[in-house]
Amino acid sequence: MLAVTNAGSRAARLTAVLSVVSADGVSIPVPAGLSICRTDASSGTCVGVKATSVVFDAEPDRVITFAAFASSREDVSALQSGHGVLQVRFRQGNDTIGTASLEIGGTHVIGSL
């Protein structure tokens, strides 16, 4: 689970893009079985579809939550064994305005835009 807050003073239409970064910091292709979705903060259920990128509106000071999914144990095992870490990049147009890393099997992560 990932929670972010728009720390800006106005609403923004953003895209959350799932990526995988290798242990040496290089972006590698996202395995087909990995996805994210925006979630309802109170229930944790997906709002919309699971995909490698999600477009959403970020209102100022409103918490927005996401969940990451793996469709197979192999996808998770490769990340847990140090071959990569899930990263979500928050983009506005062509600009990356924030990032957050997700530890597989780890703790809840909070990021800021």
C-alpha cells in the first residue's frame, strides 16, 4: 500500500507510473505480472483498473492511496531476492514531480508529490 499527498496549492492531473529499478539503480522493464491501482483509502479496494500506469486527479492536501499487485510468485521472488525494487513515478505531463519506492513484503510507504 502506498499513500501520497499533493503538497501543492492547486489540483493537478497526474499519472502514477509503475517501474522497476535494479539493485544498481538502472530502470528495467516491468514484468508483465506487476500492476498498480488507485484504491479507496477507507476500504483498500481498487478504484478503476489495475495497470502499469494510472491517471488520477490530486486535490491539495488530500491523501491518495495505491496498491501494487503481482500475478505470480516468480515476479515477487525476483524482487525480494534483490533483483529490483518497485518504484512509482508521479508525472505531470512530461515532468516527474515525485517518486516513491515500494518494498515487497515490507512496510507501508508514504510519499509526497
